[in-house]
Amino acid sequence: MARERTGVAPGVQRPRVTVALAGNPNSGKTTLFNALTGS
């Protein structure tokens, strides 16, 4: 099984981050999300 290299020692958990994009319709939320994720 392949291991993902994260730069964190085994057994150390990184904090989970939640981000929300909220705004009016047709204000560019999807465009911003695509630019940030490289989609």
C-alpha cells in the first residue's frame, strides 16, 4: 500500500480546516473555487 507524503511524523494528526464560499448568485464563487483548486 502506498503512503502519502505529508511532511508530518507518523501518528501526528494535522488539524482539519473547513472553508465555506458564500455569496450572492452570479458573484463568481465557482470561478474563485476553480481558480483555487486548479480545476
